[in-house]
Amino acid sequence: MNSRFLLGVVVAALGLLSVSVFIVDEREKVIKFRLGEIVRSDYTAGIYLQLPFVNNIRRFDARLQTMDAQPTRIITKEKKYVVVDAFVKWRIGDAEKFYTTMAGDIRQANRRLDPIVKRQLTQEFGKRTIQDLVSGDRETVMALLTDNVRQEVIKYGVEVVDMRVKRVDFEQDISENVFNRMRTERDRVARERRAKGRADGERIRADADREYTATLASAYSTAQTTRGDGDATAAAEYAAAYGKNKEFYSFYRSLGAYKSAFSSKNDVILLQPDSDFFKYFGSPKAKK
């Protein structure tokens, strides 16, 4: 009987302890209520006690949240419309303010942040030209926007960590004008390069033709010189041979003439029988 009673007491004590102790994670914010009234909201990570049935706690995600704003149509200082797409990184800074103003709802906080971000974008971008927004001044604009939004939403218990612009686009008609100017410029550069290429091609072809003509002329001159030297050498050789045996040289030249004259069966030559052309056709005895 005593053991059962003791076991019951232990179980009851453990159950009471389980509802009296709560753990706060470093990734969350916690508010403790007493009969529906907030009594504490500055908890850090650790283990804490509460009165069962009197106190209750509410937990909120303390990690970074992202509010991706809808693209906003803004008119710049030079009266040109641009479409700006931005996002905000934020987290819960004051859990009590966040609960009382946003009912602890992250989605509601994002909905409240969206018009604030759009208003700040419109104000700051309206003071600047497109050149200012895409140049080095953009970082200054982002820092100023982040600070302005942070100051405006601190009353909601929201802590803005950073704000960035994902892109700045021209409207369709402006984009088409920009693209047309870019296309015209690229076409002009392409035409210039093609013209330069054609001029370079003509120059290279002219140089090649000139070099070709000069090479042929040089080769022809060399060939003629070589041929002349060869003919002179041959004439000298013939002359030397003719001088050694005039009769044999005359006979050899006559054979060459016969061969050239009667190269075809249809060749016919009409000459006097006693012509010098046939002097080697007669009988040696008759000749004598």
C-alpha cells in the first residue's frame, strides 16, 4: 500500500514538474502569460519554471524571415517609369510588440511590411535618375532605404536586418527603345567591321596578286636566262663538234631534218632530186 502511494506521489510530482518547466530554444522568442496577461517576454535560451494552470507560454520563430515585395512601378526624377523588385530580411526584435501589433503572425507582418517598402522605394527612387540607381550610388540608396524601413517598423517589434533590390527594369516601351538603340549601335559597329574586313581583304588580295606577278616575272626571267645559257652552251658544243668532223655533223643534222620532215605517213615534200636535202640518199659511189 505504501509503495503504491509512493509511486503515485512520484508520478504526480513528475507530471507537475513537466507542466511547470519549459525550455527556450535559441532559435525562438517566448512570451509568458498569467491568466492571459503578458508577464515576461525577455527570455533567452535556457530552462525556466511556470505555475501550471496559471501561466502559459507562446513561442515565435526568431530566425530570419524574407519579405519578397511585389514589383513596384516607380517614376524617377527624369520622369521615366521603372519597375523595381525588392526584398527585405527581417526577424522578430521585440516579441511583446510583435504579439500585440501583429498577433504573432509572420504572414501578417509580411503584409504590413509590403506597403511600407513600396512607399520608401517610391520616395527614394523618385529623387534620383536611372543613372544614379545603376551606378555606384546604389549602395548608398540601399543603406538609406534599409535604415528608413527599420525605423518605421520598429514599433511593430520587427527588426529589419537588410533590404536589397533584385532588379530594376524599364517598362516595355522604354526597354524596346533601349534595345533598339543597342541594336542600332551593334549594327553600326558590325557594318564598320565588315567594311574594314572587306578593305583588308582587298588589300591582302592585291598584295598577293602583286607578289604572284612579281614571282612569275622573276621565274620567267630566270627561266629565260637559264634557257639562253643552255642554248649558248649547246651551240658551243655543236660548234665544237662541227669543227672536229664537219661531214659527220652535217650528216647528223640531216638525220634530224629527215626525222622532223617525215614524222607522219601523210607527209609529202616536192623537191628536185639533186637537191642538197637528199644528198645523203644517193649511192656513195655515184656521189663520188
